[in-house]
Amino acid sequence: MRPEPPPPFDLACMGSSLSGFFNITLDAVRHLQAARVAILYALNEEHLQFLTQFNANIIDLNRTHYIDGVACEDVYADIMDFVLAEARRGQAAYVQQGSPAFQTYTALELTRRARAEGLEARILPGVSSLECLTTHLGLAHSLNDLQLYHCASVAAGAVRIDPRAPLLLFNVSVFAAQVVNTRSGLMKRDRLDALAAVLAGLYPPDHPVSLIHLKPDGGVRARASTVGRLASDIEAADAGITLHIAPLSPSRR
């Protein structure tokens, strides 16, 4: 059954899940089907092939804005200019990984700029890495109990971690390499050491840490580490991982 078309739009920002590209919302599908053009960024070839069933007129920005697996931060200015130019022509869909407003700013800034020009722009809720991680890991915690932080904030001492509560640390590769990348070899050891040092002040060296990688075809791949081995293990891990640190047991607090 083909879903009902959405209200008229100039720009719709949406996501295709990081873990299983088929985890896409019906609202995203109907906007994709109604769009004049679909602009994809940071999605792999499998994502692209899957999305062509909803819209055959796809522009893949990975081919122009990733060079050997790396995209510098200033590339997002070019991406936003490109997407806005298409939005001015009407019915442009911008598709990225995950939920477009979780752990990323591009969709938010695109929508702000488009609305400032009087365009009809919207962000569609999506399936973020948080939903994928908590369901695949079976974390029996409410959001009131779960700590969610960017690695850069932790390393800079900008947030206060409670070791009695479970912790998820996002954007490891971006923090450690200072670029958006798909290659682990770019990560800088001194930045990994700085992150590990903060955690070592809160947890014992043998405290378990999971290095989690969401697989595009669904599911997760997890690698066991400890606070003491963390910097070395991250350095050797896949890019795009998230860290899960379990709470301290009462006997070790």
C-alpha cells in the first residue's frame, strides 16, 4: 500500500537507520516518494540501493564529499549550500544516517536556514543510534538512568559522570580524529589517552567497557575492553564505534 502523500514541502530532512537501513519510518518513506530529488550523505551503497525503491532521482554526496573515507568538518558548509540550492527548487529530501536531530547539527542548521528564507522545511523523527544500541544491547534502563555524552565533552571535563549509572559515549572517531571518517587509523593516540585518563579517575582499570559498532545490515558488533586497555583497543577498532560503560557494582563504589 502506498502511503498518503505528505503536506507540501521544500525541504524534508530524514534518516535511514544506522543499524539496518530498512528501519526507516513510514513518514520518511512518503516524503521520499513525494520528493523531486533525494540527497544522500554518509550512507553506504546498501542504503543507496534500498532507498532507490522510493525515489530513483538520488544525488549521492558521498562520492563528492568523502575522499578516501574522510570528510573534514568544513565540508558540511558545502553540503548545506548544495541542499539549500535544491530546496529552493522545491521538494528536496535530505537523507542521513540515524535520526537527523540526534548527535548531529546539519539537519537542524539546514532547517533553520531554509525557514529563514521562507521555505517550507521540516525534520522527520527517525531511528537513532540510541534506539538501536539500547534494543540490541538489552539495556534495562530508562532515560532517567542512562548517561549520554559526546566523547569530547568528557575529555574536556565539561560534564560530570556518575559511575553508579550506565554510560554511553558517542562520536569516538570524530573526537579522536577531529574529522568525520570511516577509517580507524586516523585517530590520534593523545586524544584517546586524554579520554581514557578521565575515565580512569572514575573507574578501576579492570572495569569493563564495550566498543560497539552498529552494522548497516542490522545488529551490532561488540568488542570487550577495560578502562585500562581502552585507548589501545579504540585505536585498533572500527571507526564509528560507541562506548558502553556499565555502572560500578555497589561493592566497588
